[in-house]
Amino acid sequence: MKIFIEKNYTDLSKRVADIIESEMKEKSNLVLGLATGSTPVGTYEELIKRYKEEGLDFSKITTFNLDEYLGIPHDHVNSYHYFMEENFFKSINIDNDKINIPNGNPENVEEYCKAYDKKIENQGGIDIQILGIGENGHIAFNEPDDKLYLGTHVTDLTESTIKANSRFFDSIDDVPKKAITMGLGSIMKSKKILLLASGKNKANTIKKLLKDGVVSTHNPASLLLLHPDVTIILDEEAAEEYMK
Ligand code: PGA
């Protein structure tokens, strides 16, 4: 496991973009696993800048997003389809046919979930997966629980996640209660994992992850510690409690 502690969010975003850029230069048809949430936005901005200023080429990459709210139209401003389009895809030269985001309105959800994992497998797996981390240790929508699912599945959002995500909605009642998410097994199959955390509100989460020395389904991110190629990129605020 590698840990980078960057001065601030800008430097964190540049570090993550550097890692992705160097992987893209080694493999032009990279399979990139993407995340939503506030944390990766700076990385997307940095990658857009490199596309515009240096011609970083996204035309051959394939992307798989981690999750989507269930039952939300894809053009809804709070859907993850909309988020990815606005924050990344519309500003780079990606091939739309190579973008994969879980469908929040599948006809047969169980079959759809299996097909999503199969599609990742058929692409040869995810080369590099970007992850944020919830304050409760969740990864994508894999919430702390007695058991965690391996594959892509439908899940109930916890109260704490609904509360955290309500900042993007008009009211907490508008936050969907269910989501479709890649499982920890799907995520752990990625060849390389980048876990990002920024800001004071993640400081205790990171301390628990890196100092407790335990792996538990009640802290889903802790399972990542078993992955052979995980890089954790923090800013100083997120690293503060861990460094004490
Ligand atoms: P954030 O979300 O990047 O908005 O903090 C991370 C997460 O909940 O996984």
C-alpha cells in the first residue's frame, strides 16, 4: 500500500491525475473505474485541463462508474449520469459508447446487475479504480453491515448517507432511498485502486482505516487494505488524525 499526503485538495487532485495520466500513456485503451461525489471533481477538472492543454487522449478508454441512484431519470440533475456528463465527459474526447454507468431504471434489476459485472469482465477488468470514502467508511454504496455483497447489487442507503447526500437535493425527502452499486468483490477485482480523501470531515475515517489494524464489513473501506495494489491519496486535513 502506498500513501500520499498532499498539502491541499488541488495537489491531491494533481497527484491523482498524474497517476491516471501515466497509466493512460502506458495503455491507451485503459479501463477506468470512476466515482461521483465531491472528492474526484478536482481530478476530473485536472484531467480536462490536460486534455485541453496537452491533448491527453481519452478516445480509446472505457469507463465504468461505481453506482447510480435507483429510480431516478438519467437527465435528473442529481443522477450520477448527469453528474459525470457535467463534471467530466462533456469536456473530454471520450467515445460515448465506451461509457458505462449503472442504469438506475433497469427492467430486471437482478439480471442487469449480473450483466454489468459481466461487461466489466469482458473488458478484461478495471485497470484503475478511483474511489472516494464515506465518513462511515462506505465505498460506493457498500454501507457498513454484517455482510457485504461481492457483485453489483441494489442496496438501501443508510440514514447517514441520505443525510450526507441531501446537500445536493432540495430536501432530504428527495434523496432516493435505494441505489445500484458495484459490490466490494467487483471493486477488489480492479488491478489498481486509488482511494481519495480530502478535508477534516474525513480525518477520523482515515485514522480508523489506517490505524485500527482491523478489517471489518462494518468499515467497508478496510477490505481495500487486502488489495495488492492500493494507493491512498490524502490532503493534510484528511490525514491530520492519522498523523497524530
Ligand atoms: P464525497 O463522497 O466525495 O462527496 O465526500 C464520498 C462518498 O460518499 O463515497
